[in-house]
Amino acid sequence: MTQWEKLRQLPAVYRQQLHELYDRDALPMDVRHYLSAWIEKQEWQRAARDHDLAMVLFQVLLENLDIQHSRFVQEESFLLQHNIRRYKQNFQRYLDDPCGLASTILWFLEKEKEILQSADLAEQVQFLCVEQEAMEMDSQQDMERKMAGLRNEVQCMEHTMICLEEQQDEFDFKFQTHKMEAVVDEPMKKEQMKVLQSLVNRLNDCRKSTLSDLNKLLDRAEELIDLLVKKELVEWQRRQQKACIGAPDNVCLDHLEKWFTCMAVCLFQVREFLSKLDELVGKVSYDNDPIKAQKPALQRRADTLLKDLLKSSFVVETQPSMPQGKGSLVLRTNVQFSVKTRLLVKFVEQNHIMKVNVSVDRYRRFNVLGTKSKALNMAESQSGGMVADFRHLLNKQMMIFFFGLSVELQASSLPVVIISNSSQQQSAWASVLWFNMLSLDTKDVKFFANCPAATWPQFGEVLSWQFLSATKRGLNDDQLEMIALRLFGKQRDYDNCKVAWSKFSKENSPDTFWVWFDGILVMVKTYLEQLWRDGLIMGFVSKGKEKSLLKKKQRGTFLLRFSESVIGGITFSWVEYDMIGEPSIKTVQPFTKVDLNQIPFHEIIRNFQILESDNIPENPLLYLYPNTPKDEAFGKYYSDKTGGKAPNQLVVMAVCYWSCRNTLEAWSPMPSDMAQGEGLEPINGLCGEAAEQNGDPHPLNSPRDSPLQTFHPDPMLSGSDAGPQDLLMYLNNPNLLADLDHSVMLEDDQVLPDFSLQEFNCLAPQTCGSIFQ
């Protein structure tokens, strides 16, 4: 397969590069197409140096064009006849310079090979890399195609400048020869002047054509700079802004650096072309010289484009952040933080040092402590980019300046929040979230003066990002729906619902949504990350949804959910069935960091037990919803794989006498998730903290050391109808109430307490029998 045939079979993006390559008359595409086999067999590289070989190939080329012309005459292809005849006439200009024709054809063949190599490389990269978003790929490919087209135009311009210089040298040589010969014969002198005038006219036309091509080249450069700065860079900045608040967006700068560098190189070459024109004018000039008239405007335009490009190329690659902070953009006074800047125009060779200076917004009264000036270099960048990495004690938003060449560059970080105490971290991060979720203007200093509301799709996505960035697992649709239900109540569609800033994180308010949500996030990140990441925690599920899920499952099916009333609390609920097969949902009071600090949650689930009426301990948690056996779900987390209790392992246990549960329920109106309308199911059992309230840290260790007769009632139970003596009688002899009339059983939707196990983790290791002798 010939090279030309391979090119014709490339994807559209590379065929477009081919069209742009042949969008000129130096070598018409028709000639390349019809003579493709012959052209690719010739030694053009040798012909570019060998005048005799070049002349032979030149003559053969003209003969082949005659053959094609005859063919089109026979086929009555009028248009093709015309084109081939015109092409042959144009090639006549190489009669005196056949090596120039060979160089031109060789250049086109090399450009074709570059297109083929680019296509091959792209195919290999596509095979090796992870599949990217189709839209992003299309955008990148489109930009790559445009950049390749610009590079081709610059290279063609370089070839044009060479031809212009050669043409000027030819005129200059003949003109100087004419002056030295001092021809006396008037007719001969007139003939020589006619030739010189013809050469001047050709030179003038060539200069005009070159200036026109330069102007078109700057048009293309301006179009690409506009696309690069106003679209690609803006999209990256928005991705970075979202990434700062947890979005999994790609903020790699490699593509932008490649494109910015390509643009800068092309513009620097244009400036070299303009300098070359000055040099040519210095050697040969004449009246109405187009270079003198047009070059100054071209120079100003090229300098302006380069200046705009460089100004936009200086960015903050890594936003200000503290090493131990929760996220970027929240800084603490007198605590070191870091920020990295990057120049997207990559200067491999420099003849001077380019420095970056740090300063503070002039309207802010803060100081920069530490190194204020650093040189841009490649040593601090893993990708080889031009970066300056700062580590400072800084008390306010920073501004970075770059002095180099003849233009001052400036890049600003996103707005930062300064705190003086770690207790302000939560509210500070809320402000960062809200601003970067909603504000497209990163310099909007009055944003919170008239704070906009967030739509639910925006807000829900940001909430999911918080879990995704902290634990590598975001929120699913069901979890987000529960949060929406909490915020807006039951709605057919939440897309049009909005969350106000005051509802999200109102200043000086302890019960905002963010306080609740962040408390859960911190708990999960600190104590439950692996369980959450493995999908074992349902988490955000309403009490009503919990009931509908569990009541259809087999006995002992349980799920894990976050409390709606206890900040940073997690609980579990399971389903039981009574004698007639009616389901009831049991729930324990939420565990918080106080509990999870002392015993891992998976061990709580593993060792949780209740005592039936015969003092037989039983773990009611059998299957993690929907139907995974408990040990299969949590087994890999157990510290002791044998199933027995490890040395010094804590026992988590609830005392539960089913025969008299209603009496205990009436005596135990403890705070529960019902306070927030969760609708807890009837719960049976004695809360562990009841004994702890006596001040005895081990109330159940030994009946002799801590007799039940010494029980003191909880002050919170003073309003109960049952007195302490009734409870004392029950605890000493639970069978007294075994025949209680079950007609007084509570309905499922009545307000009842959760089990409270927060104090059971202080029990010493022991068997159930030794506890309840």
C-alpha cells in the first residue's frame, strides 16, 4: 500500500490535516493524487542536492502531467483538463531551480509521514489508556487537529520565507551585475532593465503574498488563542474549582501545557519571520515597498497575541492547602501551607531566570512569612513543567506575579478562608463548598452578601463528592433521595427544589444541615471507612424506608444507618417475628465516637447479644440486608478469625426480657431518633447506661458486690407512672410479670426509645452466665 493510500484511509481528523497541508499551490493535491505512485518512488532527497537528477525528475514530472492531460481529454473531463494544464504552467517556474522543486516535494512527503506517525501514536495511546469521556476526547482531538494545522502553516511560512530570500538574492545579484557591467548599448541596456523590472515586480508580488500569508497565519493564531484561553482554560479552571470541593474531575495540565507551548513557539517563529523581513528590506527596498507599509502593524499584532497568551498561561496548579487540613482553601493563622504555580508555556532553554513573587491582596492586612520569591524551574515538577512550589506561613489569599520578557504575569488563587482555631474548620469548609459550588466568578468578593440558593441536583452532587473524596465511595441515588426527603419532605420530583445557605450552614446555629452531615462524614472517615467503602453501610435511610425494607425479610436481617438526631451517630435495626408471624423492627440507640473509640463497630455487631427470658444470650443480627450472612459480610474485619473472643475483648450486651417489654418501655422514655420524626419501632430491653448512672462503673459484675437492691432511678424517669420499687421488684424476679396482659402492647408507630449501649463497652471480659448469676 502506498503512503498516499494509507493517508486516504485515516480517520477524518487526520484527513483534515491532510487537506490543510495541501491547501496551497506549492504541490496541488490533484498532482499528488494522480502521480502518487511515481512521486513516492523517486529519490527527492538526493535530487534536492543534485541539480542534474533534479532536472531529470522535473522533465519527467511535466511528461506525466501531459499524459494525465491526454487522459482527461479522452474522458472529456473538462475541469480536470484545465487544472492539470494550469498546474504544468505553474511548475515552469522551477525550470531554473529544479532542486527547489525537489525540496518542495520532499517537504510534503515528510509532512505526510508525520501525519501517519501521529495517527499511529494516537491509536496506540487509545489502546493503552483508559477510555475517556467521548466529549472530552472529541474536544482534545479537535484541538490537536487545529494545532497540527497551525504548525503546518508555520512550516509552510518558513519555506515561503526561504523562497522569498532566494528570489531577492537573484534580483540583487543581477542588479549588482548590471551596475558593474556598465552596458553602453542602449537596446541591450533596455532589455536588461526590462528583465530587472520583471524581477522587481515578481519580488514585489512575492513580498505582498508573504505579508498576506503572515496575516492569515496571525488570524489562525488569534482564533486558536481565543479557543484555548476562553474555552479550554476556563473549563480546566472550573474543573479545578470543583475538584477543590471533592469532584473527581481531571485537572491534569499536560494537554494545556502542550497547546500553550505550541502556540507560543508558533508566535515566536512569526516574530522571527518579521525580523527576517526587516533584514530583507535592509538589503533591498524600493518605492511603495509593501513590507515597510504593512510590517509594523503585523509586528504589533504578533506581540499583542504573544503577550495575551503568556498572561493566560500562568496559573495556580495546586490551590493553597495545609498539610493536615480537611481540604484546600481553608488556612489557619500561623500554620504552614503550600501552593504551586505553573507556567504553561514550557521554555526548555532560557537565557535568563524567570522569578515568581508572592504578595497579598493590597486590601487585606496580612503578612507573608517565608520565601517570597522563587525561580520557575523544572526540578520541582514531576511532569517537567515550569513550576514554583511555595510553602509559607501566610494569613490571607495570595497573589502571584511573574516578571519575564517584557510582560508582567499574574495568577490568583481561589478565595481562601482564614481561621484562627480548629473549631472553625467545619463552618469554614461549608463556606468553601458553597462558594465553589455556585460561583463562576472566582473574584466575587460580595458573594455571601447576596448568597444564592443551590438546586437539589447541584447540592446532591456536591454531597456525594464529600464522601467520594474522603472514602473513595460516593452516595447512590437511594441515599441522596433520603437526604432530599429530610430537606424538602416528600416530593414527586426534587430537581426544582432549592437549598438556601441559611439552611445549609447558618452562622452561630448548632443544628444546621451541614453540622449533621459533616458529623456523619467525619465519623465514617475516622471509624467506618472500610465498611462504607465495601458497601456494608446503607447509611442514609429513613425510618419509614427501613421498616418497609426489613419487614419483608427473614428473621435477624439487619441494616446499618446513620442517626438523624444524634450528630455523628450510627445504629442498626433488625427484624423479629412474634408468635403469629407479625414483624417488628428493633433498633439500638446510636453509637458515637465515644463508643467507636473503644471498640470497632464490626466487633460491636459481632458480639452484640440480648438475653431472652431464660437468660440465654443470643445475637439477633444474622443477615446483613438483603440476605448476606453476618460473618460472611464482616468476617474479614474480625480481629479473631476463630470466632471466640480475643483476650481483653469487650462484650456488648443488652438485657432483654421479652415477657415484660411493655413495662420496661414505659419506664425508659430515653431520647431517640423519634425526636426528629424517624418513627422508631417498639424496642425491648434495659439500657446499659441505667446502671452507670449510679456512679458504679461495673454495676453488673457481681450481684454480691453490686446488689440490684441498690438501684437508684434515673432522674429522667421521675415522670413515669412506675415507681422505683416496681422496677426493683421486677429486676429481682422478672417472672412476676410473665403473664402480663398483652392487650396493652404499643403500636408500631408509637414513640419508644432505642437501646443505649454506649456504656456497655466498660464491662470486663466475662461470660454471660457470670454476669447474670
